[in-house]
Amino acid sequence: MSNETEFARARAVIPGGVNSPVRAYRSVGGTPRFLVSARGAYVTDVEGREYIDLIGSWGPALLGHAHPDVVAAVQDAASRGLSFGATTPGEAELAELLRERTTVRGTRLFDSIRLVSTGTEATMTAVRLARGATGRDIVLKFAGHYHGHSDGLLAESGSGVATLGLPGSAGVPADVAALTIVLPYNDLAAIEAAFAAHPGRIAAIITEAAGANAGVLVPDDGFNRALSDLAHREGALLILDEVLTGFRVGPAGWWGLEAERADGEMWKPDLVTFGKIVGGGLPLAAVAGRRDVMELLAPLGPVYQAGTLSGNPLAVAAGLATLRGADADAYARIDRSAAILSAAVEEAFASAGLAVTVSRAGSLFSLAFRDRAVRTYDDAKDQDAWRYPAFFTTLLEAGVSLPPSVFEAWFLSAAHTDLELDRITAALPAAVRAAARAPRPEPAG
Ligand SMILES: *Cc1c(COP(=O)(O)O)cnc(C)c1O
């Protein structure tokens, strides 16, 4: 078996050979690695080659792959049945744990929470709830923020859409797209203007707690609080999307980091979404929020939402085990690794004289081939992204698996130790040289 033959086989029967677009390596070239196993900081492909993994399943592998406690919890749950389509005690246990963990300095991030299977479902339900609660239609989102692949939220959404250089998606009805207004990130005046232009029509602002799908886009100091104030002044809701940042950048997500530092009363979103880590590698996500808004959900209220596999017992077991393992020590290790590795990346480029910017939001960071800070999606797109394939491929051949797109953050885990950081650091100079030598593409036309 080789990656080549597996890719040929997959392409014959799966569009592009992949079940999620970025996996196809379209923006970096070469053959995607077909993985057969993963443990700790490493993944292994069909050819038996091992790579230090900096994708971490796009977040869930916070403790490292196949953590023994998580695997044991899933095996134990599996031995009792895979899915019941009925209520299980684990669901309330996970809900309580999530609520406790996101209570910071006495402020609760949310009152009640519903479990779903994907982040896409979570944000889709949050938007429906916001519309149900306000009786309004329009949603404001930020360019470069990704909230899953539902019709209304795909416009200028970073992630795979940015990787493939697409403006949005075909198949989204114009009438649906017209209900989403896309604004530049970190620009409060643009939000004020949108509210002024559509008085009484805006149901919600949806924002990533910190942008991490167009590379890392750090919110300006006070930006999230200002969003909350503005939304509430205008009778709209704030939806905070922590699908990626939640339980990754700290025990209570990005909101928790802001809450730790807040003086005075903490701002709160009306709705918040989680995903990725909460399922510990199995399909689980959640939408949570203020009690009065959440109780608009069926069966209590008129906003419908359901799921055959919602609250799946294996996913709940994996989520519980992952969150229990994600203690202060795990976060301290991930933070330290992120500081060391991001500094090593900066250092490697600086010694080669190639200008890059490393953006960091807690332990998440990303690289941009430009010399100025990245605050918006336009900034992220305004870089020499064509240098990334050479950088990526050189590292991959050296046994380091980075996200196959410059528009994605790098994911560390508690299983990455100094040994892995040293090996990555040792592989960097050759990758930097390859990036420096990469030929600038001819302008089209
Ligand atoms: C990954 C992601 C989603 C979508 O989650 P899926 O489980 O892939 O549907 C939504 N919002 C953010 C911020 C994400 O990073």
C-alpha cells in the first residue's frame, strides 16, 4: 500500500478523494498522507512513515492521540451499547462539567446547553435560536471567520474556502446569502454602520472568540466586549463561536482568558458554541446560552432542533475523559510548547532574512508570509502564500505534518514534549530555505 495508490483508489469513488476539502492538499500540492494510526504526538501513514502531528484532528487531540484514558472510556462505553436514541446519564454529566469549567470568577458563561454532533450544527442552531428569540432575520459575521458549512454562514469564511481561493459556495440561494452581512474583523465602525443601515433587522452578531480559520486573527483588546455591548444596545444577540478555541486556549476557552483578566463585570455572549475538543475525537458539539433563549428550543419552545446521534454515549465518554485529562498541567505544557515553537519559527525565518508574521492567540498560532501584523482577512490574504507549499512539503518530508494550508492554525497537544519540539526546530532551517527559494508565480492572464 502506498499513499499514491490509496489516493487513486479514493479519488475513483470519493469526490477529490477526501471527505473534507483541505485534506486533499490542493493548496500545497503532493499526495495526501493516508493515515492508519496515531498515538501521542505522532501519526503514521499507510507506508509506515511516522510524522510529528501539528493538526491534532484540527483540535480534538488536545491530550495527544489515542490517550489511554480516553480510549478506555470509549471502549467501556462501547461495551454497553453504541447508540440508544434515548437519554443517558452521561449527557447531563458532560453538560454540568462544561458549565462548571466555563464559570470564571463567579460568572457563568452559559446556563443550559444542548449537545449536537458537529460544530456546523451548533452554529446553525445558534443562528436559528437568535432569529427565533428576536423575530429578526439578518446575521452579521466577520470575513475570515469560519462557522461551519451551513448555507448562511459560508460567505468569506476562511478555512477550506480560503485555501481553495473561493469567494463562497455555489448552491447557496441568493436570498439566503442576502441575510448574512459580512464585515471586516476588528472594525467596530463597520458594525455600527451595519446596525444603522438595517434598523431593527439584525438578529445576531456571530464571531469566533478569536479568529483561527484564516490563520490566527486576534481580537483587538476590548473588541469582544464591544460586540456584546453593541449587540445588546441594538436588541440583537451575540453568538460566540468557541468551536475551535473552546477548551483549547485554556480551561474555559478564549472567553475564560478574557474573564480571568477582566476588571469589573464580565461581558457575556447570549449564545456560545463548542465542538472539536468537547467530543475528544468523536462527533460531538454543543450550543449553549442564556436560559431564556435556550428554552426556546423544542420541546420547551418553538425553535426546532433534533439529532439521531445527538449526545451519543461514545462521544460523551470521549468528551468527559478528554476534559478531565485537560488539567492545569496540560494547559501549562501546551502553552509552553506554543511559546517555544512559535519563537523557533520566528527565529528560523529571521536568521534567513525572510519576513514573516507569527500571530498567536493563546496556544494557537499561525504563520503569514508578510512583514506586517495580521488583523483582518484582507491582511491574511495579502501575503506571499505561494511560499507555503515548499515550506510545508519540506517539513512533511522531514517527518513533520503541518496543516496543509497557510490559512490554518497549528495545533499542539499535551503529548508534544521537548523531544518533538527539538525535532521540529531542527527541521525548520531547510524548510525556511525552501520557502525563500520558492518561485513567485507568474500573474494570471
Ligand atoms: C471547525 C469549526 C466549526 C465547524 O465545526 P464542524 O464540526 O467541522 O462542523 C465551526 N466554527 C469554528 C470556529 C470552527 O473552527
